[in-house]
Amino acid sequence: MDVFQSDNMLEPAPETREFDLGNWIYEGPRDMAVNLSEKFGKPTYVEKNPASNEAYSATWLNIDGFDKVRVVDSNTNKLHPYPAKVFVEASLYFTVPPKLVGPLKASSPTILLDELNQLVTGRCASLSISAATLQFVIDCVNGYTKPSRQEYDRRIKRIIDDNRVDPSIPWWNDEMNEMGDSEKSFKNEKLSEGLQVVIKDGHTDVPSAKRQMKKIQEDVIDMYNSLLSKNEEESLPSWWTNKLAVAAAYLNSLRDYIVYETNEGATQDVDDASSSLLVFRDDDPAVVPVDNSDMLPPSVLQAREQNNAP
């Protein structure tokens, strides 16, 4: 299938232009969206920028046994059981008991549990692995197995390495015939050794934190732009505003620590680095030494008091 390049984005192939999938940045998600369109028809909806036609995601409802399948134009990676891409979000509606939420999340970060909407999602790079992820959750809920990373990884490896679905997934139809063409279907589920090194090298604390900060920044920009399109008098769900308040508090605490408590290198040029901080103002990029007793946030002062306590 031809790929058309336009301003670093991949345009829809001719067969699917009538669906207007938009322009995609990453080839893996774009190919998956095209293949789903060819098999199941027009997406239920496509998220894209109306000005640039840049696509963010495409979603199909009630296909291949899933309640929802969403393909995201993302270059996100996961690290287990093998380094792999993550751009397929396949979901089923069912209830997960609260006592299993923590153990299931510990089993794999690719398991997403929306407790409010009772929606369970497997995030992978194929429908096969997403289905196996959801079946793992179903079996844990029904008491057939206990949630653990070992059991989850075993099931995923059986599909990728042995081309075997073990245990079976009775509700999944495999209409894309991924198991019949495993080499092609799972190319993004087990990356090459060279890519493994890159991923592992970026998994140390500072690079990993930088990647997460970039993701947070992207999420904030998306939400802020969405809010700009809303009426100032419009109300938002209480659960959303509550989560926003909690997230803001956590981020503020993280900022206080990393900016004021650990930035030792930034104070080396100050005469008395032990009692001074550097403040970068938006209106003046110059470095200004200030007394830490005046400028340190309460959370940092409290942490220092706890650390210095006898």
C-alpha cells in the first residue's frame, strides 16, 4: 500500500480517503487504522485537528468482539514482556472488584481500569495482545487465575513466540487474522535488539522523568486547548475537577522538590550556595540569588525538617 508524505505526516491511502482518516505522524498506528478501515469500514469517529487535518486517533465501536477499539497516533513504548510499541487501545465493559484493581495494575501497565465507567482496556500494538490482556483480567475477576506479572507475561509470550493463544479467548473473533500472519501482526510487539538498547538506555531515572514530563506537557496542552473551546460558564464533571486538583497538588509538590531541593548545580556560582537559591522569572531570565527561608515552598521546608529531625 502506498504511503504519501506531506509535511512529515502520512496521508490516508487512496482506498480510505473517503473516510478522511486525516494525516498521521507514525507509520505503525497509521497502518493499523487503514487496515481496520478496510476490514470494518468507516471509524465511528476520528479525532483530528480541523486546521491541519492532523489525526490524533480513530475509534471503532463493536468490532471483532471488542466494545471499543481506539488507534492512537503515538510512539509510546512498553518494556515487558518485550520492548514494544503501544498504539492500540481495545476495551470491554465489565466490572472489576476494587480489591483486584491494584494487583492488576501491578501485573502490567498496559492494563487500564476505568472504574467509573466500568471500562477495561488493553493497550498494545495488536488486537491479539489486547485481547489476551483483557482475557487475563477476565480470568482474574472470575477467579481462574491470580493477577501477577509472571502469568500475564507467560500468556503474551505464548502468542508472540509460539503463535498460540493460551488460554483461549472465546469472545474474540480474530477477524483481522492476526494469528494467521503472526510475523506481520506482531512486528511491533517485539522490537529488534537495537531498539531494545535505546529503550533500556532511556529507562534510567532522569531520561525516564524527562519523557514523562514531555507526556504530561502534551496532555496539559491538549486539555487546555479543549477548555479554550468551551463556554466560560460551562460546568465540568466533579470527578474531573477533583482529579485535576489532586494532579495539580502532586505536580506542585514534585516541582518544589526537583527545583528547590535537588538543583545543587544551579547554585554553585552563588557566593553562599547553602543559603541561596536561583529564581528564573518569566519577565527576566537573569539569575537572581534569594534567601531560601523566604522562597522555599512549605512542602520543601517540611521535608527538610523531617530529614534533619534526630
